[in-house]
Amino acid sequence: MSLENPFQDPLRFERRVPECAMVIFGANGDLTKRKLLPALYRLAYERRLDAGFAVLGISRTPMTDDQFREKMLASVKEFLEDSPFDADVWAAFAQGIFYMAGNFDDGALFPALDARLKAIDAARHTGGNVLFYLSAQPSQYIPIAQGIAAANVGKGSGWRRIVIEKPFGHDLASAQELSAELHSAFAEAEVYRIDHYLGKETVQNILALRFGNGIFEPLWNRRYVNHVQITAAESIGVEGRGAYYQEAGALRDMIQNHLSQVMATIAMEPSATFRPDSVRDERSKLLRSIRVMKPDEVLQNTVSGQYGPAHIGGEDVPGFRQEPGVKPDAQTDTYAAVTFFVDNWRWAGVPFYLRSGKRLPKRVTEIAIQFNSAPLAIFNGDETTTAPNLLILRIQPEEGISLKFLSKRPGSGMTLRPVSMDFNYGSSFGERSPSAYETLLLDAIIGDATLYTRQDMVEASWAVVDAVQHVWNETKFDFPNYAAGSWGPKAADDMLARRGHVWRQP
Amino acid sequence: MGAAGGTIAPDRILHDMADLWVSLGKQGEGDAGVLRACSMTLVVAAEESDDAQAIGETLAALMPEHPSRAIVLRFRADAQRGLAARVFAQCWMPFGHRQQICCEQIEIAASDASLPDLAAVVLPLTVPDLPVILWCRSPRLFQLPDFSQLAAIAQKVVLDSAAFGEPAAALGEMSGAAAAGSLLADLSWTRLTRWRELIAQIFENRAQLANLPLVTDILISYRAAATPPTAYYLAAWLIDGLAKVGARPRVQFRSDGGEPAWRLSLVQLRAQGSADALASIALAEGSCAEVKTGGLVSKAPLPALTDYALMREELSIPGRDPAFERTLAAAAKLALS
């Protein structure tokens, strides 16, 4: 009979974290420096990791353990947000950081990795548990999976899990091929597809809002909800990633994964339990209920856009085609807007408008749920006296929830005005929220896949997006069609206007 | 606001609070008004001599995370009955926002003799449908015969056994009150959370967990002249945990010398005949704990345990804390043995 730790106190202690080693493929890359190591250090600072926790970084660049530690120290100091740096905590944490150089296509790398993991386990008591993290180029995912499978490193005395970053393929067929390769080394339950949007506090708070309260769920359906807008706007351009972005585009880069997942969280049916598979089953069901557009419906219900040059804040901003590494006639969508319908009893006929773009006026991600207006306008006045109720779930930059409703303007007469009731995460709770990567890394170590994407979800969202992408691929768009710094192409406004709606300006 | 004859009317206080909100609202411009936030009523019972500024600063620090209606009762040892009250607001402007967030604060000055009248004044001032927490900063007040009437308003009473003169008597008294049905919290127990969490984390590792039944000795050192309540709590909690895996360890308390502010300095779990401790957590320089286990050494920060930090944690647990209740009874027994 295995012993249970008798000292746990769930009321006061953070979640239990088992011992493990984490292998980062692509340890010399930007993600490792900017996100992973700062998040791991922060977890160590918060005493969330086992004392023997180890990181084994792998990339092509030859380096010693100490050189890698020095590099990671510089990254942690540079990218640690809202947190103090403690030299003592780092010194202890750094003892568990190791490095090995190798080419992911080289079959000899993986038996060497196996031997190194065994040595680390012996020295640091990691229990044979290993979390592999693919922070490498997407083109290297399959060689890494094949190497792990061939050397049988995906199996061991403890648990083995693999975390992969998006993109999970570039269409449905490639997503299935990637999944098949991963499954040669790992069972589906051991594959953690990370979508950092799902690790954000407000996205998790959607679940709390919907399923922890009794007052919202009765309104959460076609009878009361007029439409839903999901916006992920970025004010920056492609920032040197022109060559990558040229092949991806906003539809694949944002809507297929982040925004589809957010939509699934907003629209899914209540889960019977908060167990990972139960929640993911409901998300998956919702994604499979999104109507796949027929080719002749695509251009009516979607808008592809690309930003052109502009003069913003006294500065000349290049258009997408003027960005380094981008072809002068690129047909890439730097803006995508789609109208989705969910074919189930709850949502039939309710439009879900999703939009994402680069070089929009501000960086903001939010969900706006617009409710139907009161059935009868009994108060005289202009359109503000019949303004519909809006529930705004803000994801970034300021996480929070706002409810807009009408109130009587003080004084004689019956004049109404819209007012906003705000709940702001940052100010309502003084505690620092963990970053999405802290949350998700801890979840993967603990084995909680609730906030991770499953293959059936990936395939369902690709099926919806592929139908749009195929038509877009066959269409020659007259790009650029929106100026940098604007809210996107006029065609996106027209798309909503056809149903009597307008985009919110966040 | 004081009333003739040293009495106060709750309705008048509530009216003053309503006026306060109107005047705060008028100070806002356009949409940037005032946001009222409240998640509980926090009643603070303190001596008149207690540092009013320190209490105010602690409440202000607590408000962003635990917005509450604060009722501060300041007692003077006086046989004359007399009450006086004033209301004001604690407001803050979240960084980068135009809107102020405000919480109400009521301050009531009372004599010991008016304690029996106080419950009837405080009860109508509590916020409906939200928990009421009473933070009693003075052991003397807790021991006054009529204090129980005030305590009955609250779901939970927060005390600090370290402020009581004699640890064994304090633990005995609190254990007795808890056994009689009072829901108590003790900041001396709260001070242990980080130490306990570090210990628990060590045994999340299966290799270390397998050694736990081998523990035969517990050593707890502290920087204080006499064994503080926190050391008794830690011992009782460790004994309880180890009993679950079949270990029956001996406990040794060791004083490392008195300091003006006592602290735990070391806790070790040892197996008989083993040269090294199975687990050891020692206070290190720079507000750090040095954790040694399985040949590995790591460091973890031990942030300063201010009143704010302790109350912040306690206010997060408005209901029962079974681990504390169990440990309080065992610690009292240990201290009195």
C-alpha cells in the first residue's frame, strides 16, 4: 500500500506537486528564455516545486551546464515580471539545471538523453517522472517524437508527459499526422497541447462565473443572448516574425486555437464534474457543434484583412508587405473575422463573431456577450434608453468583468443612461495572479489536463477553420485593405451590419 | 460622532455612512465615480493604548484583497459606561485606473463597562449576508466576562496566543473555548503555515515519504526564552501527521536564546541511528529557510509575518479549519503535560 503524505493541508497550502525532471527541447530559444525559465523560477520562489526538481535543456548550441545556467540567470532577471529576484533561491534552483547539446534529427541524441535522465534521477530523486517540453520549431516536433519513440524514452519508471506548443499542424491532415507521431511514443492522456490563453485567470474565471453562480446560466442561451463577440487585437505588427507569419495568418495563428478555445469555454454545456476529461469532453462537444461553412457561405461570413502602411503617433509604420521577410504580394491574413454558428439547442441562431488582427488600435482581448434588449421600450428617449445589456469578460490587458445595464439618471423625469458595474481582478484581489505559464506548467507536472487541448478538440477546430482557409486560398484578396492603427477592414463592419449588429470598440 | 450620555445609535451610524457614500460619489468626475466593495464585516477589538495608526495601516493593506466593512472597537479600562463613534472610508485608487475603490470604517470608543451594550450596537452595523470576523488583539478583552456576547456575533474569532502571558494557559483557554463551540483562529498557528508547507513539500517526494515511518525524533528550536505556542503547535501537528504513518517520535524543544521578537529557528526529523536528519529546515540569513533533505539543499524565502500577512491568510478562511482545531487540542495537551 502506498503512503499518503500526512502533512498536506489543502485549506492553506498550494496544490501538491510531485517530484520530476523537465526536458526542454529548444532550450536556447525565445520561449524558454522569456516564459519557461522565468515561470519555473517563480514556481521555485513560491516553493511550488519539489526540492529535487531538475531542468534539462537541449538545443544545438554547444554549452556546459554552467554556461546554460548563466544564460538562464540572465533571462530570468530580464523577464521576471512583478516578482523579486532572490539570489539564494536561484542558487539552489540552478543546481538542478542541466544542459546537453544535440541535433533533434540525430538518433544518438535520445539514448544519451535517457542516460542523462537516469543520472539526474539518481542524484535528485525525481522519481523517474519526466515532463518533455517541445519549445522547438514546429518542423522539429515530428523528429523529436520519433527520436523519443525509437529510444523508448517516453516510457520509464515514473510518469512521462509531453507538452507541445501550437501550431498543432497547419491544417486538419497535418494535425492528424503530428498526433499519430506523438502517439507512437505517448498515449493521448500523456500529450499536453498548451494553449496559454486557457491558463489566463479570466479564462478560468469564465468557468467560475458560469458554473459557480446560479444567476447567469439561466440566461446563457439563445433566448436571452443576442450575439457574442470575441476580440483579440494586437497593436504591434509581426515584429520580425514575418517569414513565419506569412505562412500562418491570423485565422490559423489565433482563431483556430486561442479564440476557438475561448469560444468553447463560453459556450460549452456545464460539465458534470471539474475533472479534466469531463470539462474537456464538453469543450470538445461544443467545438464539434460549430457549423462547418459550405464554400459558398464563406465569403459572406468571414473577412480576411491585411494591414497597409500608416502614420501613427508621428511615426511611419510599414504595411505587412513592407515587413522584413514578407513577399511583396503576400496574401496572408493579418486580420481575420468570422461568424460562427453553433448547431445545438442552446445556441441555434446566435452568431458568434470572432476577430483577431495585428496593428489594430490597441492590445486587447475580450469577450462581449450582448443580451437581447428589453422586449418593450416603455421609457421615452434616444437609443441609449434601449441599449442592450452587455457582459464583458476582459482577458487582457486588465483582467476583469463588467456588466452594463441601464439606470435612471438622477433628477426629475425618467431618463435612462447606461452604467457599468466593474469587477477588476487586479484591484479586487491584491494578490499577484500567476502567469499563464506558471499555471499551465504546474498543471502538467501535477497531471491536470483541464486547461490543455485534446486532439479531438484540435481536429474539430481545424475542420471548421479548414473550410474557411480553403476558400481563402482560392481567393485573390485586394490587400492591403485596412490601415495600420484602424479597427480592420470595412468588410468586417459590413459582415455584422448584415445581421443588424456592430462591433464593440473595446 | 458622539452622543449625549455616552450612547450611540446604530441607525445614526448607518445614516452617516450613507451620507459618506453620497459625498464620495460627488467627488468623482463623470463615470470615474467610486466603487464600493465589501466581502465581509471585520470587527477589530483593541485596547485604547493599542497603536491606532498601525491598526489603520493593517486594515488599509487588507482592504484590496478582503474588502470589508471594518468596525474598530477601542476599549479603555473604565468602570463608567460610555460609547462614541465616527465613520469614515478607506479608499484607494488602483494603479492606472480613474475609479476609486472604497470600504467603510466605523470606529467606536467604548469603556469596559459598556461591553454588555456593545453587541446590540455592532450587530445592526454588520453587512447582511456576509461573514463577520472578530479580530481580538488583546488577551485581556478576550478574558472579560461579557466578551462572549460580542464574540457570538462573529462566525470566527481571531486571537494571538503569543500575546497571552503564559503559552500553556493560553492554549488551554483557547482549547476550552473551542471545545465549547467557539470557532477560533490563532495567529500563532498562522505563523507556522510556511514552515508546515515546506515540511509537507519535502514529503511529496516519494523517496522521502517512504522514510517518514522511520522518524523517531523531532527537534524544534526557537529563539525565545520559553517555549512559544507556535512550537507546541508545530510539535502537535508533526506528531499527528507521523502517527498516521505509524511513527511515534519523541519531541525535544530547544531554546536558542531569547530575542525581543521570537522566531522558530530549526525543525529536524531524525531516524534513530542515522547520522543525518531525514529532513531539516533551518532559519537562514536574509529571511530564508534552508531546507535539507536527501542530500539536497534548497532555499525558500520566509517573508516577514506582519499583522497584515497573518490576517490576510486568516480572512481567506472564514469557515472551519479542521487541521487547526485538531492541533489546538493536541498542543494544549502537550503544553499542559
